[in-house]
Amino acid sequence: MHIILGATGHIGSSLTQALLERGERVEIVTRDEGKADAWRRRGARAVVVDVHDTGALRRVFQGGKRLYLLNPPAPPSTDTAREERATLSSILSALEGSGLEKIVAQSTYAAQPGDRIGDLGVLYEMEQALAAQPIPSSILRGAYYMSNWEASLETVMAKRELPSFYPTDMVFPMVAPSNLGEVAARLMTEPLGSSRLVHVEGPERYSPNDVAAAFGAALKTVIRAVEIPRADRVAVLRSMGFSEPAAESFSAMTDAAMRAEIPAPEHAIRGTTSLATYVTQRVQVSH
């Protein structure tokens, strides 16, 4: 039995579907009964559990053999660093006495030590904690999610501009969540004893200018990428509903991500979904 945390998100849903198509037995963990029912209709088992309930989570883990660990992102209206450390602590505690034989954990390219740098520091702490415990664990570090740009679609359509916290000509790795789900499925079904660090990115590296061009092609218009000045980041994030701690943390995360050491492309698994394909699909769905 594969236990999936985060099965209702972009990556987790792709992973769960890939495992079901392989004929694997899957149980998803969610707080939403409606989403649990949806997965049951697709052939998965589902249990409704709050990840803060360590005892209940451990009992779920004891019913499976392999775990996909995605620490749930905290709502931006909260103190996200504090909330994400709390959920991570509960999940890690639930591993004790679980009987699991393998873990695949979702992380990010820019994971690094530090406090108040978004989830980069929390994910680094997760990686270190998993390395220190006895269950074999593979770390799946994903590049910048192409899905992150979806939040700008309304602005793109209304203003013909793509806001970016990164310099518009900065080229960096991006990946479609479905490609991460496919790699996660391979890691989940590997033979036991294989613990490794895996980087996954798309077929090419892209800049915000490339993202703007992809939106423009999909919408048959001209879209211009516009960098949000560093001095304005917190105010912009606050206007989007971020708490003050979350806005400051997100801004610091942006700086930390730009400083992070990125592996050479040849050291990564390359997904097959291009930025143009992903953006076109999302624009079509939105219409």
C-alpha cells in the first residue's frame, strides 16, 4: 500500500493517478471528505485525517509500506514558517513506529538552511531529519513549478502584463507538476534500499520573458513581463492576502532562491512537458 500526503495537489494527484494506472494499491490522506470521495471513485482508498493529529497519522502509516511525503503548504494569511514547521514535526513524529519501508519526500531545488526564507529552510530541515532516521528515504527536488505562474493568469488577461518577482531575463529551471508526479511514481515503486537525491526539471530552462511569450502565444496577443521591484515585494504580497511574516518570508525566499546553487542540466532528470505546452493547456482549461 502506498500512502500519499498531498494527493489533492498538482504533483500528488499526478502521482496517485500514475500509481493507480500501474495497478498499485494507494491510500490518500486528506482533510477534505469531498476530495476523499472523488479519489475513492477513481479506485484509491482515502482517509480523512488532520496532519496535526500525530497519532491518527501514525495509524494511517502503519497500514502501508511506502509513503509520499509532501509537507502541506500553509495558508499565506498565516505565519507560514511556523505553521509548516508544525506540520512537518507531526509528520516526522508519526514515522516513529510506523513500520514503513520507504519514503519519497518532495523538496525543491533551492532548499537550504535558513530561517524565514519561505519553505526553502523548512524543506532543508525535512531533508536533514529524514537522513537522520532509519527508514530509507529518497528526496525529490523539483525545479520551480510551472503551475506557480497560473496565479497571474487573471492579471495577464486583464493588463497584458506578467508580474514577476524575478528579473525578467533571468533563466532558471522550471518543471510541470505532472512530470514530477511521474518521477515520484518511479521512485515509489523502486526496489527497497535505494535512497537518493533526485533533481527534476523541464526540457529547457526559461525566463519570465519566456513565460510571458508563452502566455502571449496561447492568448494570441502580446504579453510583457514586468519585474516587481524588491522594495515593493512585501506591499504587493500583503495586498494579495499574505500576512506580514509570510510576505517578508516570501520576499527573503526569492532572494535565497536567486542565490542558490543550481545543478547542471545533465545532472537532472528532464521532464517532457515544455513551458509552451503547459501554459497553453492551462489557458485552454481556464476558458
